[in-house]
Amino acid sequence: MTMKLHDLLKQLREERNWSLEDLSKKTQVGVEKLAMYENGELTPSVQTILKLSNVLEVPASNLMDGL
């Protein structure tokens, strides 16, 4: 079973012991938007998924599978 994107993002961030602020600085995506992604309130654009996958060092396809 594939994890939902919001759950996967939170898990990957927490595995790295990063706060939302840390991830925001690394991706140049606002804290508020990142929180909305993690809460399942907003779906990131493909461009944002690519940024997140690069910073989190996971294939973008892993994140897109959870959409």
C-alpha cells in the first residue's frame, strides 16, 4: 500500500529531524504551504514535488505515487 503524500512528507521530514522551518529554508517553500501539504489540505505543484524530492533525496516518483 502506498502512503499518502502528506503522510510521506511528514515522515521523511521527521526522519531527518528537520522542523518545517528547516525544510522551508532548504526548499524555498513557505512554512505555511509545507504545513498545508503535510496536513493534506493542499497538493504541491510538480515543480514543488521536484524541489522536495531533491532536498529529501527521494525519487519524485515516490512522492507522486502518494497523490
